[in-house]
Amino acid sequence: ASDWRRYRSEVLSGCLERSSARGDETFWRENAEKFTRDDCLVLRTLVHILERAADPKTLAVACHDLGMFATRWPAGRFLAEELGGKEKVARLMTHEDADVRKRAVTCMQRLLGFGSSASAA
């Protein structure tokens, strides 16, 4: 299966893991557009995970992924905000888990247009 198919299946399952693809600039450059397919299914699912997941690792990875998308797709920041991502990330900036807080802050910087567009996982 392609990296995108594996990634999509993982996001749709709601249980996210850190992976080498997440830190690969080529993955994000080649697949950012796919987040907007099927009425933004993958993007909407990521935003939903930010609100519903209990697992800190899943929340941290979802923050990372949303931030990466936001800086790799021309209107990514605005689309993520329109779908409620910014509001959900803001709530995670005070999460009890330090990694979730760190990833949420980095994601928020990217959503606000301050984050690097070439940062690894």
C-alpha cells in the first residue's frame, strides 16, 4: 500500500502513531492536496480526533499533522480554521500532557502563519 493509503487508513481509524512518513517533507508536499478530497474527509477526521481522542500520543500526532497540512497546502491554514481546528488546538495548549501542549503550540504557530514550512516530526 502507498504511504498515503496507510496514512489515510490510520487517520480514519482514529488511532494515530508516530511514523517516518510524518517527518518526510516529500510525503507532505505530495499528499497535502489529498486532505481536501472527499469533502475534506481526512482533514475533518483529524479535527474530530483533536476533540474526541483521549490518548495523549494520538492528540500530539494529530496536532503535528494538522500543522504540517496547514503549511503545505496554499489555503491550509484557513481551511483548518474553517473546520474548527484552531479552536480545538487552542484548548490542547493547556493539556496535562507536556508533549500534547508542545505539539499544540507548534501547530497553533503554523495555523497563525508563524511556523516553519520545513520542520520535521
